[in-house]
Amino acid sequence: MTRDEGWRARVILTNMSGVPQQNTEKTFYLETFGCQMNVHDSEKVVGTLVQEGYRQVESVEQADLILYNTCSIRDKAEQKVFHRLADYKKLQAQGKKFGVLGCVAQQEGEKIFERAPHVSLVCGSASYRNLPQMLTQLEGKPHAGDSVPVDSGFLASLGMTSVGNDVGVTNRGSELETRDSQLVRITGLDDRQTDKCFETEFTARTNPHRGYITIIEGCDKFCAYCVVPYTRGKERSRTSQSVLAEARQMADLGYTEIQLLGQNVNSYRDPDGKKTFAELLAAVGEVPGIRRVRFTTSHPRDFGRDIVEAIDAVPTLCDHVHLPVQSGSTRMLDAMQRLYTREQYLERIAWMKAATRKISITTDVIVGFPGETEADFAETLSLLDEVGYDAVFSFKYSARPNTPALKLDDAIPEEEKSRRLDVLMARQRDIQVARYKNYIGTRCEVMVEGHNQARGQWIGRTSQNKTLNFTAPQTASPKIGSYASVLVTRSFPNSLVGELEDAATSCAENAREMGHAVV
Ligand code: 5AD
Ligand code: SF4
């Protein structure tokens, strides 16, 4: 499986968590690329825009303001936004305005205006709380043509500068050059050290049953290939008190599943020193009304035994850990500056395998990192066999701006990277075929996520994060967001199929009785 070059989420408003919807003529369209952090950031952006009187629409054509929340983890992901901008450039003539948010905005900054001159707003994720002011500026001045005087006091209060006819909202206080064009150009860029981004006032969660909470922002690990420390800035954690307050608030609103987010979620350090990451996990799992807690993404270096102990002790913590390995070769891990060896990684896997609950393990792998030999690659394949992952997200190495790996030679040709990716995916597919078969005959609790009319199946998700599609008698119509017990009858490499059981039994209890793996 590969992920997230193709990941694209349209965060469409379904539940505003208390944000009043307004009947308004100002409309926006938002498309999101990349990881869950971006999806959750988009929920904050939607919440803020709706609060500012905008209405979300489902197509570019219907919108006055078109926003892209972007990802720059790999080159392909970054190019997507420029393709989108080129595709819709002609709509500028209809007075539509364009904004680039997220990691590409942070990475490319004002260069975006040169590459796509029809863009009016460039804003990194740490500056979203300033969006209302930026929107005011965006609306307050004609998009092109006449110049409108800008209130310098107001700009100063925002750390904004106004030069000539251009307006720049810069959190680093640098002045924008005077431009020939009189487009409104607004940037919110260099707030990467702030922790205020946790506290966006309005969040439009897209799913009324399952929601994200960011507990840590940024990354200090500086893996040799990774752009994240440059786009998302330094690591900063949110207090456990504030995380728990949001979890309780969500439970009160009817959410039953919470996913704790962070680029390095288990590097979490409570600024108040009250809770370790494992203690915070357990505490969220104990919030009345919460039935499932997930967390992503973990770094092996910071992955302590206490996390496994928490999963064993608190049934609401899901029995799934995503632990990116990147390579099975210690030599490559060293070159990637991952700060652990193959053996140390396998030690963490052994802790999970020794747990009372059967913990499903998934990972990320990069193939074709500079200098990766056939022998290194063979070690990655043997690691897949040894661990027995339930999913592997695999990527061809992509050189990124600013990263230490740019200086390495020994580049692997693109065709060779593709070959290794294919070999790896085929090997993992075989592993999953065998692993998923083991679930046939077990009973699993699923959260009901939807209904596939064409297939006549309900879509469920197990605690182990597997998709379990199931049929139900016509008389039983499971509610979306409810939990149901399903008997697994068939398996595929990436999903399971089953039938709704009458008795709502717990998956874990049943599988333990039957001596089966627990999904
Ligand atoms: N090239 C390829 N894959 C990358 N990832 C991060 N940076 C790069 C890169 N430059 C992958 C890693 C990470 C996942 C989110 O994306 O596997 O865990
Ligand atoms: Fe990137 Fe490494 Fe930080 Fe993960 S731990 S976000 S791969 S630098």
C-alpha cells in the first residue's frame, strides 16, 4: 500500500462543535492534501471561516475563496497544489481568490506568489489563528485594480506590514517588496514556535463520532530525508490538562473515539510535568463516554514499554500501533539519522508481541534512500517477514529542500526505486493475505462508519483499525457511529468481510475464548 501522495480529503462540514452556521453569501472551497495533522488543521480552518461568516461549498465553481491545505512530504505531493492552481487559474477572471495553506505555504513562502501570481493568501499552519484578520484584509481590498488605503495601526497590531499597494501579514515582521501588481497578497508564515495553534477557537470536526486532538506539534528529530522539522517547526506539547478538557468536551458532545495526533506523538512532554504520554493516553481512555483512543504517529526512539502496558491495562485504548521503521538495515537507519538500530526497533516489537492483547502493528518504509544497496533492501524485506505487519505504507525516497540527505550522493535511479517498491508491496501483500485469513471465524467489535449501497454492505472499523465490511438483516439497520459485533467470514489482503451478530459481544473476549487473534 502506498499512501498520501494520493491522499486528499475534502473536509466538509458535518458537525460544527458549537460553531453557529450562518446564512451568508461569502463562500469557500477547501481541499486538503497530506496527513491527519493536515486534515485536522483543515477542521480548524473550516471552523474559523464559518465563524467569520463564510459558507463551505463543495466545488471550486461555487466558491468565492478557494483554499488548498498542502503537503510537502514528497515532491509529488507538493506538485499537486501547483497543478490545481494552474487548472483553476482562469477562474480568477470571475473574481475568485486563491489561498495556499499548510506545509507548501510554509516551505515556499512568498515564492508561491511568483509561481502562481493569482494566489492572494499564503499561510502556514502555525498562523491559522490569525486567519480572521487575514480574511478581513483579503475582503477589504479589491483583488486587483484599485488601491485601498490600509490602516497601519491595525496592520501593526498583527505584525503586518504594508508597502506600497501590497499588504503583507508577516509574523516575522519582514517587509514585503513593493510589487508591480496591485493584488492583495497576504502571508502568515513564521509562527512555527508558537503553541497557540493548539487553541484555535473553533473547530469544525467532520465526523460527529470520531475526532482528532493535536497533543504535540512539530518535530526535533531531523531525520535526513524529512522536511517536517522545517515546515512544522520545533516540537512543542500541549498541557495534559488542556488535552483532557478537550477530550471531555468531545465526549459531552457525543464523540466516542478520539485520535491523539502529533508528528511524533510519543515524544509528548507535558509542559506542566503532570503526565507522561502513556499516562495521558490512559487518562483520555478513562474519560466517561470514550470507547476508543488511537494515537499517531509514534517514533521508535521514544516508544517506551509503558505505552504497551497502558494498552494492556486500559481496554478503550485501541490495540493498534503505527510504528514507522523506514528501513530494516541498521546501516540505512544510521544514514537516515533515525537514532535506533534494527535490533532496538525489534525490541519494541517484542514488547508489543508479549502483551496480553494482540496488538496490530503497521509501519512506513522508504525504499531507495541514497546508498541503499540490494543487501540493505533485503534486510527491509526480512524485517517485514519477522514483524508480520498488518499494513505497510511504502514510499520511494524523494529529495526534499533543506534536508541533510540532499548532500548525499549514491542516488538510486528512479526505475530501481520503483522496482524495489513493487517487490516490497508484493511481499507485504502475501504477508497480509496470510495474516488476515486468521481472523475468519472470530467476532469483532466495529464502529459503524457507513453504508455501501451498491454492495449492500455496512462499513465497519475494528479496534485494530482494520476495515470490516458486513451484511446485516434488512430489519437491523445499524446506526452510523454505533458499535456492533460482527462475525468475520472472509478476508482480503486489506480488509475483512462479515455478518452482523445479534449479541453485541466484545471482540477481545470472544477471540480470547476461541484462541484466535483479536482484530
Ligand atoms: N521521501 C519519501 N518518503 C518520505 N517520508 C517522509 N519523508 C519522505 C521523503 N523525503 C515518508 C516516511 C514517513 C511518512 C509519513 O512519509 O516514511 O514516515
Ligand atoms: Fe520527519 Fe523524522 Fe520528524 Fe518523523 S521523526 S516527522 S520522519 S523528521
